[in-house]
Amino acid sequence: MEWVNWSGSQRCTPARFVAPRTRVELARAIVEGPAPVRVAGAGHSFSAGVVTEGTLISLDHLARVLDADAATGLVRVEAGIRLHQLSQELHARGLAMPNLGDIDAQSLAGAITTGTHGTGLAHANLAAQVESVELICADGRERTIADGDLLRATRVSLGALGVIVALTIRCVPAFRLRIVDHPEPLAAVLEGLHERAAAHDHFEFWSFPHAEAALVRTLDETDESPHGPGRARAYASDVLMDNHAFRAVSEVAKRFPSQIPRLNRFMSAAASQRERVDWSYRIFASQRLVRFEEMEYALPREHALDALRAARAALERHPVSFPIELRFSAGDDALLSPAHARESVFVAVHVFRSMAYEPAFRDVEAALGELGGRPHWGKRTFLGATELAPRYPEWDTFRRFRRELDPEGRFANAWLKNVLG
């Protein structure tokens, strides 16, 4: 079989594909399958973390909620569950994830081990919710890791330490959010950027290259009952405008790249104000029907303005018809987290699928690297271990655990060898 990721840019034909239904079957596949052994989640990463000519494992059959304690918020869940399914299971138990990204199609383990995040200065990435990890190592033995440096290593581990079969995560009581989207002049947003980020539970915005407008999104907890536009109006804005119309404009941009500045200004002008209230998991995630390639960098929060301006300047030298996205995050203690030990701003750039992305992404990466940027592990990067190691204060601690848990490199595909050494 051939495995292909969501954007269609990563693919491989493994010698062996396994979808175990038990931990025994999973351990056997890890030990007996040809190396390198990698795990495929939902395929929503843009990096080559899954690609292997050896053994590819799917955890789709290991996707149950095993235990949930509403009093403590501790939930033990198998690693293959998709985030949208997990959110529904939690909601039925009166619980919720405290924060999510704007896509909920990923597997839980895939999202956690790549450092996936949402936005909000009071919220760290999803991995920060992990209280313990049940890991099957290269020798087939299972370890439960519940504290210390090894837990901090396994939280964002890129699949380099073993296969996570289950996790215990700390959740919160179910809550509702009010989401407001509205356009503003970009200059006004940037003038009070840090104050806005601090004033809302969750804050982010998008801005197209060559355009002087921004689409601002705020999400704040509320006790209001769910309400919003009717089904037809929601379909018109969320599906027809945000996806089908945007795809049509992107196709025009692909065919006539010289028109991209004008098209970007048109899309900025077409943004309208929207507001609704619903349960958190229904608010966090958005439909993404238009496919693209993505690079995302985490930088110290204080560099937010410089990072956005540098990314815009880089993208405007290339035919890019997608907006820049800017989000905020609390710091965390995972050894390889992009937000390790610092409040961070995340700057994400995108290129329409089937358009050349590498020249633009390389320019953005160079500019953000000068500001102390660290790449999101599930997105594109052209850096290797030599460039990455100095950006992570506890890089050598992670390498020590990698040598200890996978001494023969059974999990080391070409991508891991490049980014971790």
C-alpha cells in the first residue's frame, strides 16, 4: 500500500503495514517488523515524520477512552483516537480539552508528539496536559512514564522514543466559548497586539501578503447558551466563502501569479464579521477543505511584531496567495517543545497545494531563525540537527533518552536522522 499525507506532498510505500488491535500485536510489530518503524496518525503533518520504507503502524484500532474521572479531570485514553472523537467523548462526560488548535482531525498522539497547540497566553500546547504516557519501546517492553525528565521528553518526542499506546491527560469541565471574527486595519491590530492577546482567553489573526487588513478572531469563555447564525447562513460563510470561494481564488492565483497582490486584497476586503456561542470543541475547530503546505515557527513573544513583518516581507517576494496566521501560547517544559520555557508567538505561513512552496518557506525560515525561532515539528522545516540543537536548552537530555530507549535506531527514519542527528 501507499501512504499519503493530507496535503499530498509526503508519501511512502512501506514494506509492512500493520493495524494492531491489541498491545501484544503492537509490540510484536515493533520488534519483528523491518526498520524504520513509524506510526501514521491522521496524516495532518506536513513533515516527513511518518515516511518509511520499513514498518508503518496505524493505531486506528487503539482509539478508546479507557477511564475518565470527572472529579479530577484525569482521562486515560488510547493514542489513536482522533481529536474530534475525543472531544465528543469528553463532552458526554461533562469534560473538555482546555484548548485545541483550529483542526481537530489529528490523532491524539500525533498532535501531542509534534507539539500541536492552539492560541491563548494562559494555555500551553496539548502536550502540557499529559500526566502520564504508556510507551512501547524498541524491545517490545511497555513502560508507564509519569514524572521526571523522561515524561518531559516523551510529551514532544516525534516518535523517536517508542510508540505511545495510551496517555493520561488532564481535562477541565465542559465550557462554552463566544467566537467573534471581524476585519480591522492591520496597523491598528499591530499597534495594540500584546494588549489584545492578554485581554482575551484566545486571540489570533490572519493577514494576506500585499494587503493592509487583518481578520481578527477572539474566543472568550461565556455562560451564554449556544446561539449563532442559522444552518444556511453558516454554510454560506464557513463552507462556500471560506472554502469553495477561497479555493476558486487560489486556483486563479496559481494560473495568474502576477495577479496575487490584487487577489489578496480582494480576499481581505471580502472578510465579514461573525459571532456565535457554542461548546468549546465546536468553536475551536474549523473546516479546512482547501489543501496547502504549511511552515510554522515559534518565537519569543516579545518578537511578535518583528516576526510578522519579517514573514510578510519574505512572502511578498514570492507568489503566495494564503494569509499569515499569528497565535500566542504559554511556555511549557517539554524538552523539544517549540515553546519550551518561554511565552511564544507562533507565525504560520501557507502555500496553496501544488504551488511551489520551498523558495518562500526558505526565506521565511531564514528570517525567523534570526529572531530565535523554533519550527513546529509537524510542519515544514529545512533545518537539521546542527542548526536546531542550539535552539533547545535541553537538547542533549533528549538525545540521552533516545540512546537509552532506542539504541539501535529502530524508529529513526531519514527525517529523524536529519532533525535529531
